[in-house]
Amino acid sequence: MKRGWTGILCLLASLPLMSGCGSFRETFPARSGIEQMLISTAMDRAVEKMPTAWMDGASVFVDDANLDAYDSPYLRQLLRQSVLANGGTLADSRDDASMVLEVASGGVSVDKGNWMFGLPKIPLPIPFAGETLVIPEAPLFRLDSYVGKAKLLFTPVDAATKAQVREIPVCYGRSRHRFWWILLFGPFTTSDLPPEAR
């Protein structure tokens, strides 16, 4: 029994000296695939909250003149697809439309958060050498969280009278992707992105 406990204690004592068991490459381009999937999925979910009954039978022009957001071409096409899926037709200009769908963004981005429980990196200056030895972090638990957020404003307007057809509350969309480690094992992933987008 005593020999067994000695082996367990030796194993626990050696854990900080072991190398990590996994890692992930964020990106080679300027923007990572996860960032783009988080933003587009948040847009999907915001657009899904937009009432669409007013589109049925209407000729709709999507006006994105006030849209200033990441991946605005995707959002523009998403709205065009929504018009077609809900019984409307697409107009090439305001003059050709019976309805105009104006869209603006109050925020489209990704927030990143980190949380770690354990020993952080510790820099140790080496006397007279002019160098610093860095002891790597030894997390018992670590979490990297990415949250995509979209705040979109949709205003349907009668093309002839310029009157607002109906008031639509601001539409919000969120998406989440997380990497986490326990002791030296990971990264593990939890996500609400569609499986094919992870």
C-alpha cells in the first residue's frame, strides 16, 4: 500500500514538468475562420428575429446605405434571401420597389475573454546575465471564450409614401465558441455554432 501511494505522489509532483497535450492554430489570414463564423452566425440569428409578413407579395429593395459592419455583403445577401423566402420579389432600385427594407448596424463583432485558475507565467531575472527566465503558466483550469454579437435595426418603408410600414424592435443575435483545458489536458471545445461551421 505504501509503495502505491509513493507512485501517486511522484506522478502528481511531476505534473508541472509535463508539456501540454494540445493546442490550436488561430489563423494565418488577418481574420480567423472562427471569428467569421461567429459573426455570420450572430447575423443569422438576428435576421431570424425580424418579422417578415409584410414582405409577402411586395417588391422589396434592400437599402444598406446606413450599414457599416463586418461582412456586410453576407448580411445584404441574407436579407435578399429572406425577402424571396417570404413571398417577396427583389427590386433593383427604390424606384422599382413597392417596399424598401432599410438596415443599419448597432454593433457586429466578437468579444474574447480569458479565465485561468492556477499559476501564471513567472519571469525570473538571471543576475548578471541580462536575461530573464520565464517559468510557463501551470493552469489547473483555463478557459478561452469567444462571443459573436450582432445588433441590427430593420426599417420597412413604403416606397411611394416614405412611411414606415411597421415598427420592428432592434434584433439581436449571439453565438459562442469556447476552448478549455483541465490540468494539462485540452483544448476541449464547447460551441453553439452549427456543427459544420466549427
